Amino acid sequence: MEIFTQGGLLFLSVFLDFYIFSAARYAVDLNMNDGAAGYFNLIFMPTSAIYLVANFVIRPFLTRLTVCWNSGDNKGFKQIIWKISGLIAFLTVLAVGGTLCLGRPVLRIMELALGPSHEGSLTAYVPAFVIIVLGGGIYAFGNLLYYSLVIMRRQKRIFAVYVVVALAAFWIAPALVRQQGLNGAAGSYCLFMVMQAAGFGAWVLWEFKGRSKR
């Protein structure tokens, strides 16, 4: 079918990726009031910065990864993946540590900017803030594995992961938000990032095993 061409799969994958990334926010919008949705958008903001930093780190290596894969240099490919993974892990630990140390003061400043009626409304969600930042780091790692599968020309496997995680997000995000509020939203976001990275990682390993057998 036309929709399952490479271009069609790319379009659908982009759509599903955006949905998975935003599923927790949609669940908050649908199941909580406008105030809660506004608070969640505020603590969700760092994910955009993490995404930009991750792309800044990953993109310079894409040409080298492509050359290694196309030339059959599995060792070189793995070395680059480990190098980028280590850098992402370091930046994630740094970001989570910074959030643990500075999250409360930062959220307190936001409360002051919003006005006296919002006192304590954001600082109550420091744990959710930390979980979201951690999820952003995992998303960055998932992006690395996504690009690896693109280089391997395995768009159908990327699409399969997106479909599974999107279906899980459709059911899990609203349920967790209804049960645990913004903490549930943060936990669901982090969970979906873990699922996505794990799915991509499993396919990358499958490709390496398949190539070693050939």
C-alpha cells in the first residue's frame, strides 16, 4: 500500500513520535483542570532543551556512523555508539543532579513570578520535575538508537516500536494521570521514553547479531 512506502512510514513515524512525546501532556489536558495543565507545561519545558542538546551531540557523528555501517566496520560503529551513549549518560546525570539541587529554587522563582496565589503549587512537584528531566535524558538515548536504525535502513522496525509505544501511551497515560495527577503524568512520560529506547535498542542488537551471522 502507498502508506507503507518509506515516505509514508516516515510521515507516520514522525506523527507517532510526537504523540508519544506529548501523550502525558494530552492526558493532563483531558483529565485535569487548566491550572494543573499550566503547571505541567512549566515543569515539562526542560525536555525541549534536552532534545536540542541531544541533537547537537548526535548529529556530528551521523556521517561517521553511516560510513562505518555501510563499510561493514561494526567495531567502529559500536565505538561511536558507546562514545555518544557515555556523553548522553554524563549529561543526563548532570541534568538530574542539577534538578535535584536547584529544582526547588527554580520552581519557587516561577511561583513568585506567577503571583502569591501560586505559592507552593510548583514546588510540590519537584519529584515530577526530576522524573521528567530523567525521561528527557532517556529520550536523548532513544534518539541515538533511532538514528542508528535509520542508518541501517530499518524504518519498518522503527515504525513497529512507535506503534507499540503509542498504543501503550494511549491507555497508560490517562490512567496514571487520573490516579496520581501530575506525578503520574511525569512517570508515564519517563516510562514511554524507556519503552521507546528499549525497543530501538533491541532492534539495533538484532541487526548486529544478524550481520555477524552473515
